[in-house]
Amino acid sequence: GENVEQHPSTLSVQEGDSAVIKCTYSDSASNYFPWYKQELGKGPQLIIDIRSNVGEKKDQRIAVTLNKTAKHFSLHITETQPEDSAVYFCAANRRGYSTLTFGKGTMLLVSP
Amino acid sequence: ETGVTQSPTHLIKTRGQQVTLRCSSQSGHNTVSWYQQALGQGPQFIFQYYREEENGRGNFPPRFSGLQFPNYSSELNVNALELDDSALYLCASSAIQGNTEAFFGQGTRLTVV
């Protein structure tokens, strides 16, 4: 089955800096890669996703890149703000299959 | 907010008991998935329901079972609770099965003592 590795497990940045979180996946048939933000006491919130026919996608301060050959994808947050502090999860899904396979998460702390 | 609602938000049960968790999917979504999230871990897939039938199952024992109703709401039932079942249980709904956007509820925090 699919295996998703995520790093770093914790990331501390100063407000205004950029943050990058990286994930690798094992199943070359995976073709959908969402990113979720989870705040304390809440469920995961979908913040951006990318499909395998696209190399990069941006939404304001957030961007995701995908390298199918290397089987890795990354989340980039620019101009970080304290409210970006949360746990971020990457996930992968294979077309036609039910499950999202998640990484173990990255705790992002943005200091004012 | 996603429009996916779960109840109850918190629950404490004794080892060996049974529990039922509930989920109302987002309007227009006919697929519901359940995930277990242990402390400090990513969510783990339990199973998915599509049009009232189980459509995929993760590595969980048969004492984890579920239902989906005609209005696409869903239940997760866990029998013979064990201490390791303590976790956040998440429900996610999506418009169709397969790899489309999945939206999560706030979860039910289950504590087994």
C-alpha cells in the first residue's frame, strides 16, 4: 500500500519568513495530493491540493509543488503569520481508491 | 466551516463497552469516510461508505463497523472497546468516491478508561 513520509516534524519560523514542508510517497499510481491544516481541537481543514497532471499550484500565500519522477511534493507558505501556526498534514490518494494516506504531520510555529 | 458535523464531540467509555459515533455529511456529498487519529499522528483510514454500502476498508478489526443512511449521514460503531481505541475519530465527506476533495468534521474525542 501507499506510504507517505513527511518532514520536518516541527518547524519554527519568525513572522514574515517562508516555511516549506516536504512529503514523499511510495505508490507511483497516486495522483491526488491534498494538504490539510489542523488547529488544536479541530478537524483537518483542506487548504490546497494538486493533481498529478499539474506541477505547481498557488493560492495567495500558499503554493504546492509536485515532482512525479521523484515522488515528492511540497507545501510552501510565504509571509507567514502567527495564525498560520498549526499542524499540517500531507496526504496521497490513488485514483479509484477510497483512502487518503496521511503523513505524520508537521507542527508549524510562527513567532511574532 | 465544512458543513460536516459530528456528534458527540467528547465521549468517555469503559473498556469492553460499545460506542456509536455519528456524522452528517456536507450537503450534496454522497460519500463518507471515517478516520482514526491517535495523539500526535496523522489520520488512519477506517472505512468508506458510498450509497449506503461499504466501499473500502483499512486495517481495522471487524469490531469497527459502520452504516450509511439514505440521507448520506453515517454511523461508526465500535464494539468491545479497548484502551488503544482512545483517539479522535474523524468523518470526512466528499462529492463522489475516489480522489476528490474530502472535507472533515471537527471529530469526536473518544477516551476509553
